[in-house]
Amino acid sequence: MTETADVASAASSRDPAVGLRAVRSLRALVERLEEIQVHNARDQGWTWEQIAQLLGVTRQAVHKKYAAGRGPLRRRS
């Protein structure tokens, strides 16, 4: 947790090199967290529409981003 807090703190650095590296790290973290939660929701039976609504995107956008390799006839990783 402190590592994440350190990165979040660095994002407001006056040094652009430090701040921009922190922003990149936070962006990667957010992408990973979103992926984990989308798969969690799908495993619990949520629809693409329900997930998209909470993420503030279209059903098509979330489906395109996360549907590959999943579904009843596809292997789960």
C-alpha cells in the first residue's frame, strides 16, 4: 500500500520527470484493477451492460476490450 501511496504522491511532484513516471505507473495500475474487476463481475454473472454502465463506457467498448478468450466455449485463463 505504501508503494501505491508513494507513486500517488510522486504524481504531484514539481519535477515533470518524476510526475510523469508516476502518472504512467498509476495508469498501469488502474488498467490492471479494471481488468481484475471486469473479470470478477463476469465470473459472478454480470452483463456487459451492467459493467459498462458502472465504468461509464458503452457495452460495446467494454466487451471489445475484455471479451477475447472468455465465454462458455472459450478457455478461461
